[in-house]
Amino acid sequence: MLDRFLPVWIGAAMVAGLLLGRWVTGLGDALAAVEVDGISLPIAAGLLVMMYPVLAKVRYDRLDSVTGDRRLLVGSLILNWIVGPALMFALAWLLLSDLPEYRTGLIIVGLARCIAMVIIWNDLACGDREAAAVLVALNSVFQVVMFAVLGYFYLSVLPGWLGLEQTTIDASPWQIAKSVLIFLGIPLLAGYLTRRLGERAKGRQWYEDSFLPRLGPWALYGLLFTIVILFALQGEQITSQPWDVARIALPLLVYFAVMWGGGYAMGALLGLGYERTTTLAFTAAGNNFELAIAVAIATYGATSGQALAGVIGPLIEVPVLVALVYVSLALRRRFPSHLESPTEKVQSAAANEGV
């Protein structure tokens, strides 16, 4: 029931969050105040609950097969750290040239590569969990090293070369590392220890056949909770500025579609198979909204247009990537699977032939 009607539950969560933020006076301010060192505790709780079950499903003894796949790793680095930021820069200047605050906010969103919610989109689309864990970890390392460097390049250096308006960001390596440690390090360690201890105590068959089915639904509970909180935090601002939201949404829609489609095209060209192609596409399309919002607030203030653009990012990303999950599943038969055993391949072929 939860999986089958997931779009309904996500839509209901979005509406509930908007209505709560609009009707309950002071709710947004109260939720925003519950934070530690700039980290929103309600959002952090939702993301951790969402990611932990998926990372507990990862078979960590299979990671070697992913790290040895240079096509996947190089493809992900190109999409995430060359194509993604450049595309968002181009879209921001093309579609928001008259709105400098929103334009800067979108460029910051493009620099923050996804390390959290992409885990759930990949899992829903039946991507390669082990590959997702490796690519997310790879993005995390590059994020700590490259975020501030690319921010300086795309907000100051490149606009200067092109004769455009220049600006800066305030992003310390510790701030970025903190985001990585909280939103990836904690659930990754918890998932790894859960599998190791669970398999050691009762074996892999019990762990995967009995324990994981009970743990699995909590990922979607965490997702729905996070969506409600995100929309409640900005419900009044979103409903009171619909035209601004629409202006910000347009480049985001183009960005998500192009990055996801580019990931699928690259995966097909490299012959990665459905699972790893799907993982490549979703890790390229998603963004680390928590980091983008935190940097925008630290540099420009909580009520700035840059912060609003950062907030609109996940509000557009959630419905768009949910839709792309179903597009991925529809494309599944067109891609060979590189993760099936020989017996499973025979069974899959027989099923496709109607046997």
C-alpha cells in the first residue's frame, strides 16, 4: 500500500506542509528555531530516518565491484562536477538575468551535489544500492574540497571574464564537512554496523528476509516527514510569492530533466546496465539542499532571495524526481541488467518472452 500509492502520499505531504505553514501562525518560525549550529533538527531527523534503512540494505562486501568500475566513477565525476555546475550557471543567467538574488541562489544549489535524498530516489527506482553508496561518498569528498573553489569560480571569476555581475559566498571547509558528516556519515555508519552485527548474530538470510522488510518502510516515513517539514517551513512564503516561485522553478525543471537525461544517455553509451545507469542519473540530478540553504543564509541572510531560491530547490526536486522514478521504472525493460546471476538472467528472459 505504501509503495503503490507513493505519489499520493507525497502529494498529501506537500499539501499538508503548505497548509500547516500557512494556517498555523508561527509554525515556520518555531521549526526554523529548532536548530543547532545552523542545522535544522527536524529536517536532520527526517533525513537520517529516511537514509538509514536504505544504507542498512547495502551489501558492503560488494563495494569492490563498484570501485573497480572506472566508467561509472569517471562518468559521475564529469556529470556532477563539470556538467552540473556549468548547466545551472547557464540556466540561472539565461532565465533569471533580471533577478540577481535568485540567480545566485540557484548557482549555489548547482554547486551542492546530492549526498542524502538521492539514496531514496535510487532505491525507489531499483538502482544499484552499492553503487549509490560509493558515488555519494565520492561526491562527499569532492564537496568538501571543491564546493568553495567552484563557488569562487562561478560567482566571481567566470562572471568577471564574461563581463557579468560578480558576487561571493561564505563557505568554510568545516561547514561543508559538517554537512557531510551529519547527513551521510551518521546513517552510513549506522547502516554498516546494523548489517555487520545483524548478519553476525543471525545470518544473512534472516537479516534480508526478516529484518529488512520490517525496517524498510521507515525510509518512506522519513521521506514523508521531511517533505511536510520542508513545505511547512516555507508555506507562507511560497503561497504569497507564486510568481517568484514559478520563475525559480523553471530553470530547476530544465536542470533536473537535463541532468537526469544526461545520466541515462551516458549510462547507455557506457553500457552500464539499468541499475548503475539509474544510479548515475539520479546522483547527477539531485542536489544537497541543506548545504545550499545553509551557505545562502550564512552569506546573504535568512530572508534573502538567495535563501528562498535554495528553499525552492527541494520543493521542486521532490515531485520532479518522484516522477522520474516512474519514468525510470518504465524504461527498465529497455536496459540489460548487469547485476543478475546467470539463472536470474534466464528467468528474466523467459519472463520477457511470456514463458
